[in-house]
Amino acid sequence: MLGVIKKSLLFVVLYLIITLPRRIISFSQKSGIDWSVSTIIFTILVLFICIFLCLRLTRNYRTKLDFTTLKPSEVFRAITFGFLGNFILQAIVLLFFNTSVITDNQVDINKLTNNIPFVLTFLLAIVVGPIGEELLLRGFLATQLLKINLFTSFTLTTILFSFGHFPTSLYEFLRYFVLGTILYLIFYRSKRLEYSIAAHMFINLIALLPIISAKFF
């Protein structure tokens, strides 16, 4: 019982740490903070401290991360499966809803660019978000719930992944549920968190490309 309570409290702490950077960015957008060099550097430090804390707090509950041992062919396969699988399933969901073809992930990333330096948008969308979410949901929670059974592990972590992006409609919930499903399958099949992190980063990078193109080209 004490073990369950300890892990539950750890989950809450990890959630607060992982969502802290987004809350800081959201506060800055609403308050109109002047992004000086020192403010940018301070925010970047906070982002990396959050990742460091997540890595440290989950180290006893997950497999060790080691990106140096990844096989390029497996990375390519995970990224390809993640992108194409997500694209196809998202298209199927889209068939049942009369809505925009712009993904909610795209909308969220677009919002991140409002009144903040691009470097912070990039770090939050490509580095902090994917690593933090994968550590919390697949690395920590899914691994613990697999001790119960696969169905419980998949269902709870994928639902939490979807709700963690604050959907405002069934359509939005299903879009994130699809993405969570793809990332879970990559994690479960490979038994390594690094591959789901890589796929998550790539999917967010694709969503960021229009912004990069508009800003630099």
C-alpha cells in the first residue's frame, strides 16, 4: 500500500514538473513579459532543470536511457511508423468529424510562438515536451502498470496522454488518443523509451516546420 501511495505521489510531482515550463510560457504570454537575453537564458535553464529532475526521479522505475546504443535503422523505423501511423489514423478520425484539417498538435505549437522567442518554442516542442511526456507516461506509468496487465497500462496511459493536452471536444480527445496509441505501440514493441521519444520529437518537428519556414525562409 505504501508503495502505491509513493508512486502516486511521484506521478503527481512529475506531472507538476513536466507542466511547469508550459505554465511559465503561458504566463509570459498573458503578462507580456519583455524577453531580454537574461530572461531567455533563465527560462532555458528552468526547462533543462525540469528534464533533469524527471530523469532523476524516474531512474529507479524505468530502463536506463542510452541513445548511443540505438540502431539507426530502428530509429528510422520508429519515426516512420510514428509519422505514417499517426497520419493515417488521424485521417480516419477526421472522416467522422466536420472540422479543420489542421491538427490540434499544430494548433498547440502555433500558440507557443505567440510573443515568445523561437528558441523557447523549439526547446519546449521538440525537446522538453517529448522527453518529459515520454518519461512520465511511457517510461514511468506504463512500465508500472504493465505489472498489472497490458490493457490497463495502454488504456490509462493513453487516456492520460490525451487529457493531458486539455482537449475541448471528443474530436480533440480522439486525435491525441491516436497519437498516444502510436507512441505506446512504439514503446511496447521496442521495449525502449528512446524510440518513442524520437518518434514524438519527429512528429512535433513536422508540426513546427510551417513556423520555421515562415520565420526563416
